[in-house]
Amino acid sequence: MRRLKLTTLAFATLFASQLQAETVFVTLEKDNAIAVLDPVEGKLVKTVNVGQRPRGIALSPDHKQLFIATSDDNTIRIFDAASLKELGRLPSGEDPETFALSPDGKLMYVSNEDDSQVTVIDIASKKAVQKIKVGVEPEGIAASPDNRWLVSASETTNMLHWIDTKSRQIVENTLVDPRPRAVNFTADSQQLWATSEMAGTVMVLDTASKQIVQTIKLEVAGISSDLIQPVGVVIDKDRHYAYVAMGPANRVAVINAQTLQVEKYLLVGQRVWNLAFSPDQKQLYTTNGISNDVSIINLTEQKVVKSVAVGRYPWGVAVKP
Amino acid sequence: MKLLHYWLAMTGIVGRELLRFLHQRERFISALVRPLVWLFVFAAGFRAALGIAISPPYETYILYEVYITPGLIGMIQLFNGMQSSLSMVYDREMGSMRMLMVCPLPRWFLLCSKLIAGTAVSVLQAYAFLGIAWLYDIQAPLMGYVWILPALLLSGMMLGALGLLLSSFIKQLENFAGVMNFVIFPLFFMSTALYPLWKIKESSEWLFTLAQYNPFSQAVELIRFALYEQLNLQALLFTAVAFLIFMSAAIVGYNPSRGMMVKKGGGG
């Protein structure tokens, strides 16, 4: 009897998970809201007001809480990911734009662009526990999945600062191509990928040596090089492919993460900045700031299947399973 | 028995046309080169011409090459329609049309067979073009290549009927060049083959109206939607009606007692 119940339960869960599609949240910088998208239908479900100039967005590791940097309110708000009701605010410091969560979801690291520092926030107590001085205009920030490193990229200093998560001290700096924008670790924490907005390059760094292993130059035939301004970068969990949002070049670069060669450029909307995988990593969502839409990319076929209008200035994107 | 007769005649005509097409390798190549030059050279120069608009049947941003591919298929069929009727004028001048006309079957049937033959050739050309475009990374959903077949048949018949109608007006081969210029170019350039309607509307309202009611535009849109597994009902109806009108007029035109043949002092 008990076994039967368990089987029924298992089936019910399986069925429910198939019916319940993932949800895509997109911050709309100009609309002071987030767009909620059903990516299976390719439709905008609703728009919810969240605060002034929302930009950075992330889900807690258990997918229950949604964090949104409302830059002009100088705070990061916590929402219930299901009901989208506000649960509280975090003392992010001024003008928060990008932030990273520790792998256990207990800490948040916020880049404070104007103060050249990184604020460490304890999420449970909603308190800033430390401020770490970094280079000028820190922007991209990432915590390694093995919880050893925090990397902050300074746009003006052109440096990546390697911060030991235990001592919260900078232990090393790596000079990179001008105006580094985004950083992201591979799932095994062995590599760090960083984009340079000015040089139009993607740099792959070895975490152990903290040195650049390879610099990949992005070039699209017929598009002037000053329009190639890579921003967001994501790498799939098997490290087969990396995808880079190329800003006003309106393309996403598909990079073979083994050979480190660009295989393809996919046309998306205008000024594409940020990207997020679907939970099964079969789809990729891009925010296109100027054309006000989100492009949905089928990664199995490496094709853009649809672009969905979401609202003004889509900036960040997070996906809830 | 009678049906068998019809069947024999039709397979004869279609077979002859297909054989002629396959044997004339230069014709096959030149039929492909024209749209390929447009695709590789012209479209490459206008890659970003479409800007940031998404219009059906497309659901996302596309390169200009992708946009003009259905238009170039239309171009293949347009030229083919004109060319096969050009061959009618040639046949008439050379006297081989007499052979066809002495066949004891109604003339409309012979004309229709001729039309089907021409369309079959244009469908082959279109698929060859799509194959090359596929290698050039212009790829539609797989089922789209099945969907497109009925669309190609109808648009091929419509453009072929237009060619037939024109050829009934023409007595000599030399006159045909003029008609080609006065028909093909306006039809092609005042259509949605090269630019979407909204883009045409931006520059000129009357050009927009002309393009909208241009039967060639409708044929191109029918092909475009079919390639993405969608049915454009308006384009379907428009193309079908245009086909019926052109075909009826061509049949009248080729009627020795009533049509243009009388004015030209008898054809065939």
C-alpha cells in the first residue's frame, strides 16, 4: 500500500513538473518593474512593479527568494519567488547594479560602483557584514561554485580582483583587457571567463594560476569593431559551450568551451546584455535593452526561436524551474 | 480510353519539358545563378537592412538573406514562367507548335499541360536553390520544405499562366524581350520579394498599395509563410484568383477564333 502511494506521488510529481513550466523573470530598467515570462508559450504573463530602476536579479539556490537590485532606491529587495510579494530589503550601499550570491545562498556580494568597494551582506540577518575595497568602478562579480573565490571586475582599473572568501582579502589581481564587464566561473570552478567591453574580447582564466589562458576576439563580418561590446557570459555545466552577449552588435557568440573557438554568432535583439540558461540548459534567454524584448534561443539547434516583447529596457534575467 | 489519351499527352508534354530542362545544363545553372547572385552579393550588402522589426511569419530578428530567400524563389518562378512561355513563342516560330496543336485534345488541356510542365521545372529549380541556401545557413524548419510544395505549385502555375497570357499577345520572339522588361521588373521590384510592406510604406504610400495588390507579392508571401509552416489565407486566395483570371484569359487568347490569334493573323 505504501509503495503504491509512493509511486502515485512520484507520478504526480513527475506530471506536475512537466505541466509546470519554468518561469523567466526579467528586470525592466525603465519600467521600474519585472516582466514574468512563460518561455514555453513564448508569452509575457505579467509585469510587476518592484521599485526604481531594477537591474541585477538572482534567485536563491532553493529558488524560493528573488533578489532584485533596485538601483535608484539604493537597496536590494527580496521577493517571494512564487507570490512576488516583497519580503524585505538588504543594505546594498549606493546604486547597486550587480551582485553575486555565495553557493550556499547565505551571503550576498554587491558591487558598489561609485564607492569602489564590494559589500558583503548576511542575508539572514539582512546586515552588511563587511566592505572590501577594490579597484575603480567594480561591476562584474562572481563567486566560485566551490566557495573558495570571489572575483570582482573593475571597469576602470581593468583588473580582476581575486578575493579569498574566508579571509575576505584580495589575494591577487589580474590585469585584463580594457573595461571588463562580466565574470563567471565554470561549474567545476577551474576556469573563470571574463568579457572586455572595449577590446571586444572574452578571456578565459585558469583559477589555479589566476592567469589568462586564452583571449578570444569576437568579430562579426560587416559589423564595425567598436559595436562589439561583450557583456554577459554563461558557460554550460558540462563546459561544452559558452555564450556571450555582445551588446550593440546584437549577437550572441557561441563559443566551443573545449577548443575556445567561436563557432557561431546568433542574431538577437538590440543591445543584448545579459543571459540565463533554462534549468535543463536547453534554452537560453537574452535581455535586449534597446529593442525591449527577450530572445529565446534553442541550444540544441543553436537557433533563435522567438523574441518576445517584455517592456522598456530589459536588463537582467533569472529563471525559476 | 479517353482519359488515357489525356494522360499520355500530359506526360508527354511534361516529360519533354523536364528532359529539355535537365539536358540544358546551362539553363539549369543560369536559372540558379541569378537568385544566388542576389543572395550572396546583393543581400550580403544589405544584411542589416531590416533593422529591428519583427513581422510574421518570423518570430525573431532575421538577416536580410533570410528575408529575401522566399522572394528569390518567387523570382525563380517568375523567370521560369516567362521563359517557358518564351519557348511557346519560339515553338510557334519554329513550327513545332503545330505538332502539338494537331493533337486531338482540347486546346485548354494542352495549355494546362504546358503550364504544369513549366511549373514542375520551376519547383525543381526552387528546391535546388533552397538546398544551396541551406548550406549557406539559411535554414527553415524541416516541415517547411514539405509545406512549401503546394505553395510552389500554385505560385508556379499562376506565374506560368501570366507568361502564357503574355505569350498569346506576342507574335515574334523579338517582342518578348520588351515584355520581359515591362513585366518582370515592375512585378519583381514592386513586391514584397526584396522589402517588407512596412518598409515600402515608409517611403511611399502608392508604392505600398501597388505592392500590396501585386499578384507576385501575394505569391511570395504564400511561399514565405509556407516555408515557416504557416498558411497565409489571403495570399492563397489572391494567388488562386489571379491564376484563374490569367489562365482563362490565356485560354481565350490562344483560341484561334476569338482571341489575339485572330488579330495576329492566326498563330501556331
